[in-house]
Amino acid sequence: MIQTLAAQGGFDPVVIIMWVAIGLIFWFFIMRPQKKRQQEIQKFRNSIAVGSKVVTAGGIHGEVRAIDEVENTLSIEVAKGVCISVDRNSVYATAQSDQNR
């Protein structure tokens, strides 16, 4: 039956195998690393503590002065005596150097 359909052009198992292979390659090289990176970012955000030097998504460098777990915000001191409140999800990295102070 399958050979008859393949001979008539109605069913080609090679095409199905090729699409499955493309799907697996897509998942392995794109989706899997992206999910792993998202998990690392979330782990970092959960580990932020008072005194941590961070960089926001907008490029603002500062030091965490307070954490509000209820509203999921951080109070970041960007200059001496100047604090801003940012959403915890807008923090992407730790600051390696503190050149702007």
C-alpha cells in the first residue's frame, strides 16, 4: 500500500523524515540553548542581594540598596544619594567595574 502511494506521488516517507530532522535540528540549536539561557538569567535575578552591583536593560549601572519582594522591584543607587526603583526583570547583568561613580 505504501509503495503504491509512493509510486503515485501521494506519500513519500523521505519528506517526513526530512521535516522531522529539520525540527530536531531547530530544537537542538535554537530552542534548547535559548531556554537554558533564560533559566540562567532567572537564576541570576533570584540571587540578587542588597549590595550587588548590577546593570539594567537600559544600561544604568548601580548598586542594589533595597529589594521589594511583593512588587518584584529593586531600589538601585545610581549616584551618591540618588536611588531609582526598577523592575527586577529589567536587570540583566552584574556590573564588573564601577567607573561612573
